[in-house]
Amino acid sequence: MDIHKEIDTRGLNCPLPILKAKKALADMASGQLLKVLATDSGSLRDFQAFAKQTGNELVEQQTVGDEYIHVLRRR
């Protein structure tokens, strides 16, 4: 997977990971991938809802230990 931008939101709680992702996606071209690292367990459902509401594609979600990795494709 060719990640174009990665942001680290570890230690931040809702809604900050979503807000930071939204800001990062705004600076990206259509089709580019954004990887978000988070520690907020609520981010799993938050990013699912965010993708549906914004039209960005949620390509992948992983849980690695106590970290959550989200990959979004810019619409």
C-alpha cells in the first residue's frame, strides 16, 4: 500500500483524531491514502462513521496491541 501521508494521534481522544484526519485529507489529492495512528478505542467506530459521512473510503482498520491504525482514501 502506497501511503501518501501519516499522522500520529496517539494519546488524543475523540474528536481530535477525526479533526486531525479531516485537516490532513483536505491537503491531499483525490485517491491518495492517509494513515492515522490512534490509541482511542472509540476511533474504530468514529472513523467508520466519518468515512460514511464524508465519502472518503475507509480502506483498512487494524488493532495492534493498544494502538489502532486507520487507512483512508481521499475521495
